[in-house]
Amino acid sequence: MSKTRRPVLQALALAATLTLTALPAVAQIKVVAGIAAFNEALLPVYTAKEKDYFAAAGIVVEMVDFKGGGPAVQALAGGSIDVCFCAADHVIRLRARKQPALVLIGLDTFHSYALVAKGNSPYTDLASLKGKTIGITSPGSLTDNTIRYSMKELGLNPDRDFEITGAGGGATMQAAIDTDRIAAGMVILTDMANMFQKQGAYKIVQDYRALPYPSFAAISLESFVKDKPAVAKAFARAVARAMDDLQKDPELGKTVLTKMFPNFTPELLDHVSKSAVARAPRGGMVSAESIDNLNKIVLATDDTLKPVTLKEAFDPSVLKD
């Protein structure tokens, strides 16, 4: 080989080596997930990201924020997201639209909202708010279904005896309460914990947080599970693995929550971490009792819908064989 050709060949070999090392070892599959409400129930999801469980399973999860469950589920039905972090209420509604959906993994064992008003307001219960404006996150959401169900249980008409308006969540809902745009609003437990740090500023008018309910879960269309079974299982099992870690290590939750809620005090982070771990369903499993309550509340607001069984709403084989 001539001396003039040897440097050229060496340079080409070096370039090829650099190109190969720059390529990823394994191509990762993207899963787009919509967030209906940013709250403590997402702790296992962010823990799975923090510990690279998704990456280890060959997937990358892209998070997209929505203003409530209604618009998030519209995106799910339209195919712009693969998974929705929202209430399992939408499993019933999507089935009615001939788009069967199911829960991949449960994230909260109980209902996650309460009806909150200013601390100095005269309201003592839902009935005392008759004729007033009540804030929900968005039409067709868990908050909308729940408040309408409660009104009907009192013998009141949601559309005639109250004004129900979408007020978003988080700071937007709090601002609507503070400025008297609404008399009371449905507030998710994490936001509630933050708001109630100010003693006497707010009060709970009606509390749903102890009701067994699949209020927050990762749901998808059945077509996603059928078309990409390995991806669906990898996603759900990564979250379940993080749930197990959180149960075993009390400090882990606070570490991850510090990044999720950087403005929370150490005391609030400790409270929220304990609440999130205590409320998370073991292994992400969904209970029959919570599905019974789901049917009761959702069907009370729309008699054209059909109830779902636990088997229809949740397939445990996604989490374990």
C-alpha cells in the first residue's frame, strides 16, 4: 500500500468509528401522554422517568399538559396522544363513542377532589350554594360528573339551580375563587394542600377524597394496547416498578416531588409525598368497588351511557402476565 493512500484510509476508518459511536444503541419508541391535571398522583410516573425505567424499557415518554380531562380525552380520541393521565370516567364515555378504552394502570385509589370556597364565605354544604356559580375544571371531566351527581342526589337540577363553569385547575381555579368569579370550585388534593397552608383562607364545602374511585389513571384506547402490546406493557410496568420503589423508600417521594413542585415547602413536600404513596393502588391495580362508584356517578349525569365492568375497564395482564 502506498504511503499516500494509508493516511486517507486511516482517516476514513476513524470517521466511520466516530459515526457508529454517535448512533444510539437502541432506538426508543415515543409515547405521548396527556396530563389532565398536574397533581401528586403523577409521582410514580415522574419517579419512573427520574430512575430511567422508561428508557430501560425502550420507550421515551413525552408529557403534554391540558386544561382538564375533557380536552385531554379529545386528544386521545383524535390520536394526538397515546395515553391520558386522567379520570377513568372517560373509559365509559369513549366506549359510548365506539372508541373502547381501558385503564393501563391506576394512580389513585380514591376520588381526588373537594369543593372549596373562601374561608369567610357563608356556604356550609352544596345545598347552600344553590343559585351560585360553581367552578369545575372542564365540561365532561371528573369534576363536572361529580358535582352534577351530587346536585341530583340533593334533588336539585344542575342546569337550573346552579351555574356550572369551567375554571381550569391549579392557580387558575384558585384565582377564580379568590376573585369571587365563582362561589366555590372543585380543587384537586395537591392544590388543596398548598392552598390550605394559609390558615382560614379557605374551607371545604363538600369532600370527596375518601370515596373509592379511579380518579386518576393512565388510560389508553384498546387499539393502542392491541397494536403495541409490548409498548403498553413496558409503560405500565415501569410506572408500577416506581410505585414499588416509593413504597419502600419514603425519602424517594420527597426527592422527586421537589422537582415537580419546586415552590413547595419541605413540610408540604413531606405531607404530599406521604399522601401520594398512601393513596396509590398497590401495583397499580383497579378495584371493583371503585368501578362501581364510577358507574354510579357517571351514569347519573348521562342516562344514555352504559355501565362498564371491571374486566372491560381494566386489563390486569398489562401489568402482569
